Amino acid sequence: MSQVQPAAKLSLFALVMLIVGTVDSIRNLPTAALFGSMLIFFFVFSSIVFFIPAALVSAELASGWTEEGGICYWVRLAFGDRFGFLAIWLQWIANLVWFPTILSFVAGLIAYVVDPQLVQSKVYLISVILIVFWSVTLINLRGIHVSSRLVSFCTITGLVIPMGLVLALAIAWLVLGQPLQIHFTLAELMPSFSRIDGWVALTGIMTSFAGMELIAVHIRDVKNPQKTFPRALFISVWAILFTMIMGSLSIAIVVPKDQINLVDGIMQAFTHFFAAYHVSSFVPLMAVMVLLGTLGGITTWVISPARGLLQAAELGFLPPFFQRTNKHGVASNLLLAQAVLVTTFCLAFALMPSIGGSYWLLTALNIQVYMIMYVLMFLAVVRLRYKFPDQPRSFNIPGGKIGSWLVCLLGLLGCAITLIVGFFTPAGINVGTSASYEIIFVSGMAVMILPTLFFYGYQRHHAKKKAHLHFKNLSLLP
């Protein structure tokens, strides 16, 4: 293991930028915009049963255990090493199938500048995905402090500014009395849950809030983590909620529902706005800025789950090869192996009959597996309240143990809804026949989760071997 170079601690601002850049993604806005004015209900409901509970749980766990952090460490403390490994494996493997979807969004942005028709080419999409992902991987090999500076710049340039601009354009659109594609009547604001489309919408929005817990894996790199983490989470929650709701509505009011593209929907909105205001020449500039914002989010998602998986590797669940870190403290071999696997997952674009179908399949797989991880996290916070009642926590979920149970049950409700609905095929997206989609979907989940059994066996075998060698050495002592 290489010697790690000391570096300055992450500040409150840097932490907020990391969290916002991780969770708050312009890529999620077109998906939410598909559901028109009812997206307001979906965002409020999903924040109650998932987003706010996840933030509260992350704040308590991060402020209570600062020597190490992240989902692997928390679940391991609550339920033991094997459940800790399962939790971080689910987070890590879910992101492998998520990367092609977010990177296809990047490809869509580049195509908007070069040639919009390229977005329909699978060869083009896969090529851009691989080039961008490998480039981000190489940047992350420089360590979290280099990554955090890049993410801060990208979040401000490519997220805060474009979000502010699209909100300003939407307000101007309303003030000038331009035609609206949605309406805010009671009938349109409230969804009909008798149709599966409503539930699919809810889960799609709910999972756009995933990732609040991710940055805790870098807790040893944070200045005064007991206070900094809860403060950063509080600021981030309100910033994310506001920008996601208003950003989604900004798209929905100008782009007809049947024309919203999941890959490049935000650029459709900017194109409509700029054309109406006769400043279409600014479209390429906005594409570049949004591209930077997306790259910032990808940077965090590349390094953080791998950092968590390193904790599991050090427990013996992975071979020593994956325990090696470079001089920046980065699990370099894990990052490179991750890049190889993402390259393999890109072949999913060749399995589905449409780009939208591929996009949805990988998104749905990411959602299902990630939600299982959240089940473990919500259970862990209650378990740790009983297991370590005297552990100092600078932030506690309000209401004591009753409050912890309430937050846990709300979070579990959100997870349960998402897990059930994830098996239904979405309307309006070409995923082939229902039977073929479900076969691919279930097979994909099995391929993602079943490797944990192999690593359990690996860890058990090497633990016995190590114990045997230790006993043998003791028997040789005089």
C-alpha cells in the first residue's frame, strides 16, 4: 500500500457542493417533466417517504461515527461484516449499470452541439460513454481533494448557473403570457394512482433523490465532521428540492409531453426558450455548461462507492489486489476494475430495441438494487440506537427512538413502493414485449446480486486458512 499524502480537510462549502453535485442532476429533470404539473405532488410525497428520511438517517449516522463512514461501515456496525459487505456491494453494483444512462445524457449534450441526430446512434453513444468514463476514472486517481475542487467548479458552472437561468427563463415565459404545455388545475395537480403510470412516475422521481449518504465515505477528509455533515445535509436538502421541482416545471411548461426526450430533454427546453427570445446562438454554450455540471456529478459517483468497497476489501471479502491504494489514498485497482465492468455494461444498449428502452432498463435495475441497500440503511439506524445508545451523536433524529422508528418506517415504505413498481413495464417507452423485458430485468438483478455469495465463500475460506496458519505457527513455538 502506497503512503498517503496528507491534504487539507474538506470545508462546509466543499461538502455542500459534493452533495448537491451528487444528487441534484439536470439529467433527472426531463424524467420528472414527463408528468406535468402533477410532478409537484410526486416530489413532495417522495421527499416525505424517502428523501428527508434518507437525509435524517445519513446525518445521524455520519455525526455519530467519524472515524469511518459510509453505508458499509454503518450496516457492518449494526448487523455484522456480511451485511456491511452486502450493502456496499449493492451500492457499487447499482452504479455500474447507472453509469451508461448518465453518460448517455452526456453524449446527448455533445450531440446537441455537433449534430443532434447522433443521439439516435448506438455506436456514437457507446463511444462517448467509454471515452468520458475512462477520462473521469483517471481524474479520480488523483484523490478526493482534486475531485472535490473539480466537482465544486462543475457544480457552480454547470448546475447552479443553468438551473438559475432556466428558472429565470420560465418566470419570463409566464410573465409574458406565452402558451403553457401544462395547467395547474386541481385535476392535473393530483395523479390517479389507479393507473400504473402514476406509480412509475413516483418511483422515477423518488430515486432521483438517491445519494445523500454517499459522501459520508469521505468523512475522515472533512473538517469538524460532527457539525459539518448535518449542516451540509440540511443546506443541500432544501437546495435540491427547490431546484428539482422548479427545474422540472420549467421544462414541462414549454416542451410538449410527447416530445420530451429522456436523454436531452433539458436542451429541448433551452432551445424552446432561446428560440422564443431570439437568442438561439446561446444553445451550444448552455450545452457545454450543462455538460460540465453532469461531469461533476459523475466524478463523485465514480470515486465514492469504490472508496466504500475498499472498506469491504480490507475485511477480506475481496482479494488483496483490490486492497491496494495509490499515494493519494485512492483504491486505484478497484477504480480500474470498475471502468472495465462499466465498459461491459454498455453492451446493454445493444440488447434493447430502442435507446429509450435501454435507458429505462438500466435505470430500473439501478433503482431496484439501490433500494435494497436503502432498506439496510434505514434498519441500521434503528438497530444502532439500541446497540450503541450512549454513542455521542451531534445530530439525532428528532423524537428519540420513536422518531427513529417513524423515519425508518417512512423510508421503508418508499423503498417498498419502488421495489414493487420497478417490475412493471413503462408505457410509452419501447422495451420490447412485457415477457422479454421481465426476463432481462430479473436476470439482470440476479447477475448483479448473486456474486455476493461467491465473495462470502471467498472471505470464509481465507479466514479459515488464516486461522489455520496462525494455529500452525503457534504449535511450532517452543
